[in-house]
Amino acid sequence: MANVVELEQQEDYRFAIRFGGTIPALDADESPPLGTGAGPTPVQLLAAAVGNCLSDSLLFALRKFKQAPEPIRTVVEASVGRNEQDRLRVQRMAVRVTLGVPASTLEHLDRALLQFEQFCTVAQSVRQGIAVDVEVYDSTGARLK
């Protein structure tokens, strides 16, 4: 199953990303001084993909048990540093998923928390080269994972 995106340079480091169909194009850009910051950077897009996939996976896992955790809010912090060759690399991602309801209102939450990460295609793929740490909280601020 292929997923195709098309990138077309607009100016300097700004590219229009087209996803096909009726999905609107998204402009991506590097931060100054390389780019102008006219859109998300490649690192931000990677972090968004990891966070989106984990959020979707947790929502799916809970909905299997007919639970409603909405609204889910996810924050991803991607740490960039230099490797042994002094090249910039994404070294770690810290993901914080917050459910929109108290944990006490959700049945089978423990089962969903045990398995949801395994079904996240993007995070599991990224984990082959980048550490991805995931924490889950409920709406009261209680840490669940």
C-alpha cells in the first residue's frame, strides 16, 4: 500500500506538499536563517506524524470498547542534536497525550493503554531509529502511562 506525496519547491526552502485528491496543499519551510518559517519544518512534520498516529491509535483502542475519551490533546517535543559525525539529527521524541475525560469514566482503559502504541504505524517505524517516549494523562492531570 503506497502513500504518495508530491513536493514542489516554491522559493528557497519552502515547498508545497500535495497529498492528492481534495486535500489542500501544505507549505513547509525551514526556520530562519535557511528559510523564512512560512510553514512547519520537516522536524515538526515528523513530530506531527508521530503524535497524530499515536493519538489515532489510542482513540481507536478506546473506541473498540465503546469509550469516548474526547477531546484528546497531544504535545510532541522533538529533540534535535548532533551525532558522532556532527550532523543534526532528531535524537528523541517526547509525546504527551492527554485525554479529555477523567480515567475513572473509561472502561478497559488499562487494556487500551497496554496495546495502542503497537498499532501506531508511524511511531513504531520511527522508533527503529529514534527514541519515542510516550506518556498518557487524563483530564485531571493523573498520569496513566
